[in-house]
Amino acid sequence: MNIFKKLDLKPGINAWGTVTKLGGTRLAPEVTQAMTEAAVSFIPMHEFHKKAGEYTAGLLGVEACCITCGAAAGLAISSAACMTRGERSKVLQLPDTTGMSNEILMLKSHRILYDQALSLSGAVVREVGSTSFSAPDLLEAEINEKTALFVYVAENENVRGSTPLQELVPCLKKSDIPILVDAAAELPPVENISKYLDMGADLVVFSGGKEFRGPQNSGLIIGKTDLIEACHANCCPNYSIGRSMKISKESIAGLVAAVELFIKKDYKLKLQEWEEMSRRIYTSFENNKNILPRTGYPTEPGIQPACILRAYLKPLTMTAADLQQKLLDAPIPVYVDVLGDEIVINPQCLDLNELAHVIDILQESLNG
């Protein structure tokens, strides 16, 4: 922790989740060991990058994989791959897309702040439908010779104005339009690794720094071999737009080690553990006159993963923002989210030995 002391920063307890604002996740010793080993070694990066992707694909049981420096980079590189199909002259031409099919179709209800990454390749996003309605025929009507790919945002699949992916696949396949799914934070459940590919997606992007428990600056694109090859052509250590999205040998090694651990994890047991932690927080405050506790699952889009039970606490003597600030000002800061008039505690990054500290700090904050 010397670096934080040098910078006069105070590390705290993460009761928010695998959010980028807090640095992602906590790395296992096996992950940091792999990164340390890679840090003192030299290897041809083209070969390491491709072989690490092939090995990771085998671990996950998918056709092919390209490792990236985060999910947003995965979106940018995927869009470049679908426009260039790995053709060297086009790869080097980006972000100038003259002469290429350069349009990305997205449901209007699926537009999110992260989709800006798609445009870094020079692609142009075109919206389908409205915020309250979409349908396969509306999508089919927008497909033309300039269409390079269709992007589906998994976290928005249940919002008003969305259409199930499986209903959209037939018209896209008929026109041979690649389908990219942004599933950055969609783990757990583990079944999501194959879910979207089984529906007909050609590429799926995941963050490596969330539930994979890899380095924060890592990500995965999984999918069809030909398109993954095109992703590699646009990805570091090659030139093109991916050069500015360089992933280090340390991060590649760390992510591979993290995926090895991920596939061995018992998520039925892990979900039970998280549920018990949230219920313990609830029972600790159910008789407290200063707060109204409950447990539940996220219903708002963009709060993932939704299958982890949270504790929601509504303070009755102050605002949720005031309580959040008190938690931040505690001798050991506790990081939580705020939703409306409640603070939200997500146990995803909490260790069991931290739970008592969180409860004690909450009690002290509520009691002044």
C-alpha cells in the first residue's frame, strides 16, 4: 500500500462491485504471480497474443478468442474487424473508411455511453426503431450495402423498446451481417459465455476485469474464427486503431490465469455466499429505527450482473447521498452505490472478513 500512502490516498472496502471507478476487481494470487512471471520475461508478442487467445478459447469451449485491453477496446476492434475483414490495406486505412461498408446498426433503445468505442474505428452508428419500439422488419428495412455489422447490448435486452436477439438473427443472417453482442459485465451466470453465440451471435465481448477477476485493463472477444482472425489483424501488436489499445504481456498472462480459475469456480456456491452476505446485512438493520433495509435484485439496465442479491438500505434520518458520504469519510472508507433514496450494497467484491467492518461502519454512520 506504499503507493497509496505516498499519494495520500486511503484504500477502502468495495461494497459497490467490479466497477471501473474503483479499479475493477481483486486479483487472486495466481493471477498476480502469472503477471510477475511475465514481467521479467521477453516473448514475441504476436505469437504470445495469438496462442493465449487460442488457449483461452479452449478453456471457455468457444471457437476462437482475441484478448484485448478491456471491453471497450473489444468493441472498437470488433467494429474494425467487421469493416476490414482483416484485409491489410483496409486495416491500415482506418479510421478512414472510404470505400468500405462502414455502418453499424443498433436498436435505439440499446444506445449506451460505451458505444462511443464503436466509432473509434471510423464506423458510423445508425439507430433502428425508437426508444419504445423495435421489430425485425424495422431492422431488415435498414440493412443496405453499407451495413458492416449489427450490435446488440446485452444489458439492455429487457428494456422497453428492445427485441429479443433470437428474433433479430434471421434477417441478419439472411443478409450475412455479422452480429456483435456487448456482454461486458454479463458474468455470472457462466452460461452467458455460450448463450449469445448459441443464439447466433458472431462475436461477443466480455470485460476481463470484472467477474473473470483478471487485470482491469483486459477483455475478451470470442466468436467465429474468421472474424477473430480479423480482430487480431486490427489488434496490437499490429498497427491500425488497435495499436493505441495495447495490451501488455503482463495483462495477457494475468487474464489467462484468471480464466483458468474462473472455469473451476462453483458459481452455485458463490451465489449462495453472496446471498448470505446480503441477508446478513439486512438482518443487522431490520430493527434499526434509522434505516429501512431490504434485499433484492437490480431491475435498472446497466447494473450488472443482475443475478447477485443486493442489500438496499434507505436511511430515514438523512439522504442516501449523505450516508454514502459518511461511509466515504469513515476511517476505513466503504464504497457503495446510490439508487434513488437507497444505498446499494453489492457483495460481489466483498470478502467475508470485511462484512463485519461494513456493518460496524454503517452502524456508526447511522448513529452519528
